[in-house]
Amino acid sequence: MSEAPAVSISDNRPLHRYEARLDGALAGFCEYEPGDGVVTFTHTVVQPEFEGQGVGSALALRVLDDARSRGLKVVPACRFIAAYIARHPQYADLVA
Ligand SMILES: CC(C)(COP(=O)(O)OP(=O)(O)OC[C@H]1O[C@@H](n2cnc3c(N)ncnc32)[C@H](O)[C@@H]1OP(=O)(O)O)[C@@H](O)C(=O)NCCC(=O)NCCS
């Protein structure tokens, strides 16, 4: 497994997406739909030049930790987030 890059992640609320940046460049994002007590993750994209470096995993970890800290359940409509939860069962209790 490759080492996780120094990635900075922020929640761009107006656009309903978490954005991952490497040296300021947008490397990827995770889109969501906010709901009542629940957040649905719809799509995750990492730019091809940044794929396979752990950016997607860093996004998954952040969005799931944020959902937990906000007391939200999650709907992993995005296949990548669903696969991440399957590999990290400590997040299984978050699934609505
Ligand atoms: C899927 C995607 C977001 C992964 O981003 P990434 O930064 O390359 O992911 P990581 O480097 O953190 O890899 C995480 C793991 O996810 C796995 N993975 C890659 N693509 C996957 C997919 N489509 N579904 C589930 N798991 C996937 C990798 O095998 C890797 O496993 P490993 O750590 O055991 O090697 C990226 O490849 C992408 O944007 N693909 C095109 C869009 C897409 O298919 N999105 C997913 C559906 S919403």
C-alpha cells in the first residue's frame, strides 16, 4: 500500500462536496446530499494524475469521521465509500 500523501480536506458546503487538495491543487472530491439526520454520499472522484496515492481513502476517512462527529447516519450510494466501509468495519454502525 502506498503511503498517504499530505492532503488537506475541507467541506465546501455551498457545493455539497468535500475537497481534497495537494499543494493547493484540487486532487479529488466527495459529493454528498445533506438530509435530516443523514448524509448521502453520491460520488467520489480523484483526478487521474492523483489516483492510487490514498487521496480517495483520505476523503473517505474524513467524510465518515465528520458524519460521526455531527451525529449523522450515512447512505453510501457511492460505490467507493461503500467499499471503504466494507474494508473498515468500525464505520459500519454509521450506515442508515
Ligand atoms: C475510485 C477513486 C475515487 C479512488 O481514489 P484513489 O485516490 O485512487 O483511492 P486510494 O488510492 O485511496 O485507494 C483506495 C482503495 O480503493 C480501491 N478502489 C479503487 N477504485 C475503486 C472503486 N471504484 N470502488 C471501490 N474501491 C476502489 C483501491 O483498490 C484501493 O485499495 P488498496 O488500498 O487496498 O490498494 C478513483 O479511482 C476515481 O476517481 N475513479 C473514477 C470515479 C469512480 O469510479 N468513482 C467511484 C464511484 S462513486
